Amino acid sequence: MTAARFRIAVAKGRLLQEALPLLGRAGLAPDGDPLRERRLVMPCADDGGAEIVIIRAADVPTFVEYGAADFGIAGKDMLMEHDGRGFYELCDLGIARCRMVVAGHARRGAPPRRPRVATKYVATARRHFAQSGRQADIVKLYGSMELGPILGLSDLIVDLVDTGETLRTNGLAEIEEIAGISARLIANRASMRIKGTAMRAVADRFAAAARTE
Ligand code: AMP
């Protein structure tokens, strides 16, 4: 591993696509195309001291918490699921916006008093139902949550909604919103202590780039 001044972990997929223009405006564009290449670690083209690491969205908080990356760019959905103790959340980058919702069949009556809820956001779903004093049985899925109610696996789902098209197409409808979601810049706590001034300068570049979004 190179001795980079800063390592920035970025969640791959939809978030990476939206993060690339922002990284460019912050002067931290990778020296290649992470959407096409297989390289997992890329130096920043205009900042020799920084490098971008492309990792699975759910792993970004872990890499930052353990200091394997100084910064991370991850969806608020992943931070809520991770419990957020091992890092600072520095700013809202205003990209990859969507909402986390509870959804169910569009044309059926109220769900049972103790619904079964399919989701990949187990901790968030559990917290949401507990906070509102309701019982629910949470079932972990890794994708295509919409199939839960369709195939009778669950009464409800907790998932991200952007345009609402996926829910509509599958005969489902939003029942309640849990949280507004967007990508956040997070930082390792020890890195902020040790390289505080330089880290804050990088965070300011991100905040300025986010404002011009
Ligand atoms: P939509 O049909 O536009 O409402 O998008 C819903 C589908 O896209 C669901 O499968 C979501 O899990 C996924 N999705 C929506 N927004 C995001 C996001 N910001 N990050 C990751 N997945 C998302």
C-alpha cells in the first residue's frame, strides 16, 4: 500500500457515479475511470497525496471507523445501519438523494398488528418500529425487497425510494417515510486529531464542491 496522505473510500454503484463529478470539483478526481476499470485503489490525478478506494457501500463506514481510510463517501442509509460511533459525519454532499420508506401492497387493507418486514436495513427497521411502539418481525434480505410482499414472504418492506417507479410497477405503495437520504462525507476520528488542519482543508473542498451541485 502506498503512503497516501489521504485515503478516501467511495461506495461503488449509483453513489460512485454521482460522486465522480463532485470529486472532480473538489480537485480529487481519480486518475482513471472507476466505473470501467477493475482497479480498487486509484491515486487522485491532481493531488498526488490522495487516493480513492472503491468499496462496497456497506463497508465504507467500517473502513473509515478502523482508519483504513481517512474519509468516506457513503449514503446516510449505510451510516444509519452502522450505528455511526466510529467516525465523524462532516457534511451532507447533496448527491444520491432518495428516501427510506416503509411500503406495502397498494391495494390491500392495513397490515397486521405485528407485520413481517423484509429489508436489508435490519437495524434501521427495528429501530423505526420500536421507536413508534410497534411490534414487527424483521426479515433480512440482500436485495429486491419488493419481492417480499409480492411473494407473500412479508407484509411490508423497508427500502430506498427515488422516483417511486419500482414500487408502482410492482403494485406497492409507500406507507410512511423513515428518513431523507443523501451521501455524506465521513472521517476517521483519529485521522481528524492527527492531521486535523489538512483534513479540514479537504473537507472544506468537499463542502464547496457540494454547494455548487
Ligand atoms: P425508484 O424506482 O426510482 O424509486 O428507485 C428504487 C430502487 O432504486 C430501489 O430498488 C432502491 O433500493 C434503489 N435506490 C433508489 N435510490 C437509491 C440510492 N440513492 N442509492 C441506492 N439505491 C437506490
